[in-house]
Amino acid sequence: MSENLLHALYAGRDPASAALCFADGSVLSTGEIMNNVARMATALRELGVRPGDRVSFKLEKSAEVLFLAHACLQLGAIFNPLNTSYTDDELAYLVRDAEPGLLVCHPGEARRFEDIARPIGARVATLASGSQGFLGSRARNSSPLKANAEVAPDTTAAILYTSGTTGKPKGACITHQSLIESARSLARIWKLGPRDTLVHALPFYHAHGLLTAVNTLLISSGSILFLPQFEPTAIIKALPHATVMMGVPTHYARLSREPGLTSAINDRFRLAICGSAPLPVEVAERFYAVSGRRIIERYGTTEAAIITAVPANITDRSGWVGWALPGVEIRVTREDGSHAGTEAVGGLETRGHNVFSGYWRRPEANADAFTPDGWFITGDIAEIDRTGCIRLLGRLKDLIISGGLNVYPREVEDVLDGLIGDSKSAVFGVPHPDFGEAVVAVLEVEPGAQFDELGLLQAARRRLAPYKVPKRILPVAAIPRNRMGKVLKNELREAHQELFAGGN
């Protein structure tokens, strides 16, 4: 048997220690959280939840969501967070696929969710902040469950659905062992401990917020300054009380424009950590200029948890996402099919305790996800330097082959962002009658702002090889992104498919 993630998160903590701190000054101790989790576990068990059952939930961020997820761990059940922006059609597909025994939603959405749950015979329970709703009331009136379910190393703790930007989303089965080892490794690499407080403004439907951020601070005996959402003014107010922040590139871009950022950063604050999407160099430099703190990056995927990270004491790796965590291996596969662990560019692959156990009920997808010798194919293009440090160059599906030559979008985006002084470019390929694919860029431009495509192209030619220079640079009001800040390049490619259809 292996360790239950719930035990790993709380066993080393003082029950009296502060665990969740709120903007109104209230605090939940470790013991209080454990008690709430144990009461929720009893409530779930009384509703028929057993080891291996799925519990799906679509809920706005709150402490109660944490109690619910951790109660599932205690029971050996599998929690399945659902993006709060999903439509009913998207939810219906995911619920049919996961087949949860219990579906949890906000009280105001109960009727909708009963319609979604009915075809698979799932039960619906309601929960809201402040332990409101049927499940919250039942947990309040339950006795705490004492025992933790025993689990094997490959026991699934959570099913996380991929974004589905190409094809239908797939459920990645994330194990207890993977989450424990990732949290412990990050706590060591970032030198986290009881004196650390994390500003938490990430959503709970995503691994970054519900797993990476929460698990790493809990397992290191640190505390979490809990904010319901990312709002720059609230972040500025919270930063003087924090030592660490985890965010996505959009967060740091917006914070660096806040006039109060400089004064909000004091000597206690030591780590600004970025993940979930590539951090533009321009954003990193602007944040440093305003705050005096270097952003460090870490890199992972839904299927492979955290793969690499920049340690706390490294401040000269802007644009790089770090070295493999302990117990994690990385390599790239070059175009000729050969493999390399240093000084190479290619498709990034990984293996180790970080890798998921497979896609939920998708054996054909599992076969495609791994190499014949057992490495998980991340789908990212990376450069590995002589020290083993990784720099991401884009997604394999976003690689542009123009005139037979490879163009990595990240390279071109870094140049354009530097030219315009902001992180508002996206580079992608579209069909071209002569080159096969043409490099195209879009730039976010404020309404009424001046836009000089010819001038930008001329400036790009001084910094890029001719085959990397975009054939067109187009102004757009907004670049399409998902809620974690990732650019939806499939939408851009589709929107501009016919740009060169006439041979222009």
C-alpha cells in the first residue's frame, strides 16, 4: 500500500497552525480544516460514495470545495472538478464520460444538473460557500470520519479533463503518488516551510489552483491566503502579508501595471511563480522592473503533473522553465527520431512518478500518448541546454513548417512582444500556395490606436531570419484565450485559413 494524499498533506502539520487565511482576517486552522473534511467524508459516505466512485462538481471557488475534494481523498473516491464556464452541452458530455455517482453543484443550479445527471442515474447534491446547500448542511450535522482509505500507488485521486482544443476532452487519471511526489519535490526546490504564506487567487477547477498550489503549501506546513478570484486590487492588498504567489502570465502582466505593486512587495515576499502557460519575456522583465522580484517558472501538463521547475535561488533563467524534478526524467525526440537529454531541440517526453496512469476509459488514446519504450509524449517542443534546463518553443501541433523550414512560434512572439513593449502577440501558421504554410501574427490593438504593419515587419526582419518573419501581422481587438491564459491557436488558424487562398 502507499500513502493516501490526504495523510501526506496534513500529517506533518501542527493542528493549531494557520492553514487558510481569508481577506476579512478570519483563519481556519489545520485542525479545523481536517474536521470539516472528515465531516464532509461522512456525509459523502452516507450518500453512497465508495472507494473508486467519481464525484464530479461544478462550483465556484470556496473553502467548501477544498473540503469536498479532500473528503473524496479520505474515502478513496475520485474527484472530478468541472470548469465553471462550461455550457450545459459540455457538462453533459463530461458527466456521461466520467459517470459519477454524485454530481455537486450550486443550489441555484440544481434543476439544470438533475437534467444532466438523469441519463446516467447520478445523484445531485448542492453546496455553496458557508456550507450552504444540502451537502453542506448534511456535513455540518455529521460526525467526523476517522479512517483514511488505504490506496495503492497507482490509485486514482482525481480525473482531470484535458482542454479539448483538438477533439473531445479526455479524462486524465491522476494518482495519489504522483500528487504527493510533485508536492514534496516543489516544497524542497522552492524551500517552502511553516513561515511561508501563499497568495492564492487561482481557480479550483484547474490543477494549478486545486492541486499544485494547495498541495505544495499544505505539505510544507505553510499557509494559504485565500482569495475567491484574481482581482488586482485584492492581490496588491494581500501581497504585504505573503511570501509567495503562484499565478499565470496574464496575472503578472496585469499586476505589473498596478501603481501599488512596488510598495506592496516587502522583504518577506520572495517567490513569484508562474505556470499553466508560457511566460512572455516582456512580461517577466516588466514585472521585475516594477517589483524588484524575478518571476520563476515551472512546467507541467494535465497528464504529467509538474515536470520541471526553476529552484528558488535561481534568478537568471528568464524564459526557461527549469530542470526535471527528482524522480522525473526528460528527453527530446529530434526530427530524425533520435533522442537526447541535453543540447537538443525536439518533441519533449517524460517518464517517472509524475506521469498519469492513463486516460479514463480511452485505451486507444493511451496507446497514442506513449512512445514504444514507455515515455509520455507531452506534445510540446522544447530546447534542452547542456545543463538539462528546458525552454519551451511551442506545441508540436503549432509548429509552422514554411518552405520546408521549422518556425517555432514562441521565438517570433518574443521578438514581436519586444517591439511593441507588451505581451500581446500570437503567431501561427496558415496554408500558403508557395510555402506550404505561412507565418502569420496577430497583435492586440486598442480601438483607435495607430497600427503600422509595414514598420513592424521591417523591424522584425532586423531580428529574425527571413523565413521566420511573418508574412502578415494583423491587428485584433482581443486574442482568444482560455481562462488560464493559454492562446487558442486553433481558433486563430481556423479564422485565417483563407488568408492566402488567392495567392497573396
